[in-house]
Amino acid sequence: MSIQFETFRGTGGGAVTGGLVYKGSYNATTSSPSLVTATKGDFYIVSVAGTLAGVTLNVGDHIVFNQDSADPVTSAMFDVIDNTDAVSSVNGQTGVITLGASDVNALAIASNLNDLDNAGTARTNLGLGTSAILDSGTANGNVVVLDATGLPAVDGSQLTGVTSTDNTRLLKTANLNDLDNVGTARTNLGLGTSATLDSGTANGNVVVLDATGLPAVDGSQLTGVTSTDNTRLLKTANLNDLDNAGTARTNLGLGTSAVIDVGTGASQIVQLDGSSRLPAVDGSQLTNLPSSGGGFTYSAIVTGDSPVSGAVSTHYSANTSGGAITINLPALAGGNAGKEIRVKLKTAGNTLTIDGNASETIDGSTTYTLTVQNQAVTLVSDGSSNWEVI
């Protein structure tokens, strides 16, 4: 182990040639004396720690100027000889020092704890018990280690409460064949008398249902059963053998329309087609239908309503003076083909954006904007993927 007693910390990187001139002590806290007039070769010893040109100085450090100083002093103008870590001796030794474990009162690695001062005290400090120094085995004074079966072959004659054969216990290998009373054991398990019967279709057997139901056994002794039970419905009749079909419908909670066919003829139930539309039927007797020239719902919308969920057959009168408004159009479907949505920017100020659902478009674009007051647009659904602007 070698010790370096003096470290030279270069700050400016310059070299000092020629003789050094000792100029006295330097107080790095008060920057006294002033070093702005120092010349190359001047050196000072730090008496009070502090900093010089951003360089930390400790008591005993030497400041050596490698060039003539100037105002302000920079770290490039001087070097520092660090004397704060100088060591006079190590463990009483000087010069080139080699320390061993004994020099610092330590344990040697190579000794494997053989150089402990007191092994017993060390075991106590580790919290070890008296068995820590015993060997394992089956001889006198050994600690017994269980093997794969359990206790090894050792003399157990001094054990109490154990006999060589404990007849009060059941043997694992006997599989309950050594029960004292089998019948009492079944009772204790809560088993019934059928527990000792075999399953099958012979005399004394317990019947086990098969995939269909009861197996082929003689049922002549059964009561309350006839070869044909007219009080039950046949599976194969598919309810054709109901005693009263009308009463059955009532019991099922069905209405009078349950017996009416679907179609467009008299007394038939009208069914919507694949586009969720009514078929071609005479609607001349319908009342309260909107006239052909109107039928739009008027909806005034402001910034606080945004985003607005658009609906067909609605006229939106928008006021964007308080901020932008977005109207999200409903999804296109065959059922709303030809349906219209009308939008007017009644009061301008900010942008009114009409946004198609998902990838659906408005005349080929995903959005349509209104920015000019009183600007209006009518959108017509093609029932598929686009709104047409008119």
C-alpha cells in the first residue's frame, strides 16, 4: 500500500520555470493581500480557507503564479499545490508502507476465521446455540438429520408413548381393511343402506339412469302409470294435441295479433322491409301526418350546446358569437335516405362546423364549415355514405 503525500492541482495548465519567490500567507476569505500585481514565480501559503477566481483553497495549500497576474485574477494565471491530504505516517510507519491484517487489528481472509480472538464469544455474538458445534449422524453426541423417509435407523427404546406396533391406528397400506367395525364406520360417514349395493338391472341392484332415462327394467309393479297417458302432451305432436289452443295462448300471455299473418293484405300485420321502411300500403286514412312542405323541428343552438348531436328533419339556427359550434351528423342508413338537415349561421362570430359520422362525407369531405352570418346549407342523406349539399 503506497501513500501519496502531496498533490499538485494545476488550474491554468502553465509551467513555472526558474526560482519561486515566497510572498507570505494568503487569506482566501478576505482575498488579502491583493494578488493582481503578482508576478510569475510568486507563491503564497493559504492561511484561511476560501476561493480565488472560483478555485477552492484549503489551509496549507500553495498558490504558485505561472504568469504575471492582472486585474481580475483568473484561474489560468496560477496553480495550486494541495497540501491538505499530506500524511506523516500510517500505523507508525513512514516511507513505502505495506500493511497486513495484524497491523490494523483485522481478520485475515486466508485464515478463514482461524485468527478469531475467541471462537466461543464469536458464536455467542452470532446467536448460535450449543448444537452449532455438533456433527450430524447416528452416533453418540450427533445431531439426527431426517432422511427421505423420516427418522434414520436409531435406537428409540428410550422414547415414551410409542410402541413398535400401534394397534389403535389404521395402516395406510391396509386401505381401511383394518377397520374395527365396517358397519359403524359407514354409519359414522352418514352412508345409507344403498352404499353397499351394486348398480345394474338385476335383483338387488341400484338402477342408474342412462343417456335416455330409465334403463330397460320391468315396471309392472309401478302404480299411477298407464301405457298411454292421455293427460300428457306427446313430444312428437308438437303441441297439436293441446286440449284448447286459445286457452294455451292466453296462458302464454299472447295477444290477438299472435294468430294474424304478416303481409300487406286486409287483416294482415305490416312488416318493415330490409331498409326499415314501411311497404307500399294505402295510408290515406292516417291522421296527424306532416304536410309535404314542412315537418322540420326548429332548434336554436349556442356555443354551450356544442357538440350538438344532429338529427334528420331538424332546422338548426346557430349563434357562434360566444365560441365555435360543432354539429355531429347522425349515421347514414337506408332508412333515412332522402331525409334532410338544415343549418343556418344566424349570428356569426366563430366557426360553425358540420362533422360527418365516422368516415361518412359531406359532398366528399368529412366536414363542412359556415363562417358568414346568415350563411345556410341543406344536407340530404343518400342513405349510404354521403350527405349531398343543396
